[in-house]
Amino acid sequence: MKEPLLIVFFSAAAVLLATVVWVFYYKKATEKLNRLDKNTQKTWSQTNTLLNERFALITKVTDAVRVRGLLEKDAYYGIIELKKQAQTAASPEDIIRLSNQLSGVLARMLGALNKEAVVNDKEYQGLLIELVKQEAKVIEARDIYNEAIKKYNRSIRLFPMRIVAFRYGYESKLPYSTSST
């Protein structure tokens, strides 16, 4: 008679232990997901701030080119419109897409300039140097953001963390891609 009671006792103890372990893991997993999610938000905020500073510099560069008569009116307003759309976009994906389009337009504009007309222009050259430095900051911030996204996405895909992520609605996030599509 004692053996069935021992079996029941040890079975109940095992179930209780498994439940305690699962509750502890669930709590820790939730904390980790919250921390990773906040980190992706923080790194995006830093990247977005740098992108906004970049947009302001792009405006200065295009203004400098336009004032010198080196930029067609349509191209100028196209750049300004892309910049406005990027600054008012709601999601990181839209901001990234528009920023990439703006980069492509800016590269074509700078490539088409008559180099002799601007090579001795100190204000223009200073703006370009500032823009290059800003681009380097954006690239560094983008890499940090992408690393945070990679850690976050890896965490929500793995079992049993996937169960916690599903329960609280965590979804995969897109990295900052530099493609212009």
C-alpha cells in the first residue's frame, strides 16, 4: 500500500517542480523579450535621430546646389518631397525605404554635377564633408540596430521562447536594409 502512495507523491512532486520551473522560465523569458524589444526601440530611435540630421544636411546640400543653378527645379522638389515623406513616415520600414530612395536620388544628383563648378566652393565642400561624416554615423547606428534586431528575432524564433513571444504578440522585425526597393 505504501508503494502506490510513494508513486503518487513523487509524481505530484515532479509535476509541481516542473510547474515551478516553467513559471520561473516564463517570467525570465518575458523579461528577456521585454529587454530585447526595448533595445530594438532604443537603437531605432538613435538611428532615426541620425537620419533626421542627415535629412537636414541633404536639404542644405540640395539648397547649395540649387542656389548655384546646378540643380533642376523638378529634381530639387523631388528630393524635398522624399525627405518630407521620410520624416513623416510612421514605421521604421517606411522610413528606411524612403531614406534609401533619397540616397539613390542624392547619389545621382551629386554624380551629375559639373565638378568644376563646385570643386572650389568651400561652403559646398564643407557641406559634403559634413554629409559624409553623417553618413558614417548612420551606417554605424544602422549596424547597431541590425544587431539588436538579429538578437531579438533569434530569441523569438527559438523554442520555448517562441511560446512566450506568441502569447504576448512579439513578432519578427525587419532589419535596416540598404536596398532601394
